[in-house]
Amino acid sequence: MFRLFFLLMISSSVLLLDACSEGNQVTFKINGTSQLVLPSGFLVNANISPLDDFSIHTSTNDTIHISTLMSSTLGFGAVDLRNFPKYMFGEDVKFENSEYGKELKKASEVHAKLYKKDNDRKVVKGPLILYFSRNDKSAVIYIAHNEITNQITMINLKSNEINKLIDIVEQGISYNGTER
């Protein structure tokens, strides 16, 4: 077993990314509550970039970009980041901060231009709620924890075979059984 530790700077906060390999898979602990397990064959000749956020570029030109946002680093105070993907999906959301609400509205307009609403779906994996949006060559997955309000993880995907990449990543996302 090998272990890699990457320190990532995300909006002036430090994220410890712990990746370990056992057998035919590699596990990335992507935030305090969830992990992404990928088949090791998928990562052959891949470039992994632990700068700013975290990116994986495979030899087949697939890209996985992971970033975790914390409410304390966004400048809106103690907002409920679980509302971010809900709003992107058109759910009725009450904003505790009007500036945050304005930013969410702008983000949802961009989201609507990039992704087809009829491709949106929501999956529950234990305490994790995964929101998926996609188009023909890219996708975004939002990961929220049903009890943690100050954190949201976004996984952006690009691939010529986007459905295949979504399946690989979706199968690999799980609750890591720990709370921050």
C-alpha cells in the first residue's frame, strides 16, 4: 500500500487530500465526509495536479476536477451551502443572506446555459446527497452532506465519453464514515 498526502490551498484554507491504493483501486478522501474510489487502470499514465483544487487528467483525455467550498471562505458568513445544488436544480430555497442569494442566481444562470435540465438527477448515498447535471461532453456533480451546512464539494468532469466517466465517478463516491 502506498500513501500520498497533498496539501491543497482552497480559498485560504488547507485541505488534506489523502490518497491510498489497495489492490485494483485508488481511494481519494476528497473532503471531511466523502471519498472517491477509482479503478487503478483508469489512472494509468494520468497526471494528478494538487494545485489550488485537485485535478486528474487521464491518458484518454478525461478530466476530473474536484473542489470543496467552505462557507467561511466565501465571504457570506454562515450560509447553508447545501442550498447551492438545490437552487441549481430549481428547488425552492430561502436565502439567509441576500448577497449569497444574488450570487446563487448568477451561478444558476450559468448552470442553465451549460447543462440540460432534463439530464439533472439526484442520488442519495447514506448521508451524502449527489446532484448530477450534464451535457454531451461535460458534467458537474455536487456533493452535500445532509447534516453539514458549511461545505459543498463540486466535481467537474470532461470527456468524449461523458456517460462512462459519470458512471466511474458515481460508483466511486461514498461516505467515508467520519465527520470532520
